[in-house]
Amino acid sequence: MRFSPRKFNNMINNVAQNVSWRKAYACPCVNPQSSAADPECRHCGGKGNIWDDAVDGTAALTERDTLRQWKEFGQMDAGDLVLVLASDSALYEIGRSDRVVMQDRTEPFSINLLSGRRDQLRLPVVSIDRLFWLLPNGDISDGEIPKILDNGIIEHEFPPPIGTTYSVTGRQHPEYFVWMSLPTDRPHHKGSRLPRRVVLRKWDLYGR
């Protein structure tokens, strides 16, 4: 049997979605005795890894049978995805703990931030729909829709009072991290790079 990487790639790329990929690196802040990251580290924020700038690429969602096979491993969480990576994809060398953002769809988010201390969204934000906080008398005060800079910093024209917890609601691109690379019964054939399959888990679960 003769494999054709080109035909494999064409089939996958015909149904591929636009994604972005950020490669993970172990952060040197990790304590060698406890293996715990420094929660105050300004580079990783206590997550134990830092990530490169995003690289654009494509990947395809796998078929239902592969999802069923992954479920049989007994490690599947709600929201897990299995991606198929063509050998000509920019994501082909993706590895564990790398981050992946699905650029072709959005989902809602709603989080709390602290004014003057944590005015930054560490999410792939598309838009903000509402921002509000509680007044001393318990009433709700709605703020203006702020600008979001490239690094996620929120730029307020009229910020909430310093030290106030405020709610931010909007839409974001779904973000995941690589949980593992699935084994395959198609080993590399005479040096040919054949498609890979990787399991993605929701970014909210990273480090849990």
C-alpha cells in the first residue's frame, strides 16, 4: 500500500478550521523541591509555563468514532476536543500544554476583575457587552464599554473606583490546551509525515 501525504492533507484541509497556536515552555520559577510554580511570578502567573506569541494555522475536528475511542480511555472531560493535524499545518509540531484558540467561533464569558490591580483580560476577547459594579448602598452601577488593548489590558475612560470588584461580560474565542497526543495505528511510513491527532481540553481547566 502506498500512502499519499498530499491526499491526506488535502482531505483534512478541506474541512479544517482557522486556529491559533501558542507553544508552551516550562517557566524557571518552578521550585525544584516542591515542583510548584511561584504564584507571584510575573511571567507565568503561577501556572508553571509561559507561551510564545500566537501562530496562525488550521486544524480539523475529528470524527465521532475517534471521540468515542478517546472516551474509552476513561479520561474524557466535558468539552474535550480531538483535532486532526495535517502534516503541512503550522500546528503539526504542537505539544503538551500548548494553547489553541478556535478562531472561527465564539462563546460567552462573564468574570470579575479588581479595579486598579487586575484590569486585564487573559482571554481571547472578541467583544464586551456589559461592565458593572456594586455601589456602597447595594445598587448596580453600569460602566462604559472599555477598549481592550492587544495584551488584554482594559483601558477605561471612566474606571470603577480603585479596589472595587467589577463584572465584565462579553464573547471570546474558545481557548484550549493540549492534554495529550493520541496514539495512532498509522506510524510514519518510510519517513513520510502523516496526520496527527491531539486532545484539547478547555483552558479553564489548566492546572486543575
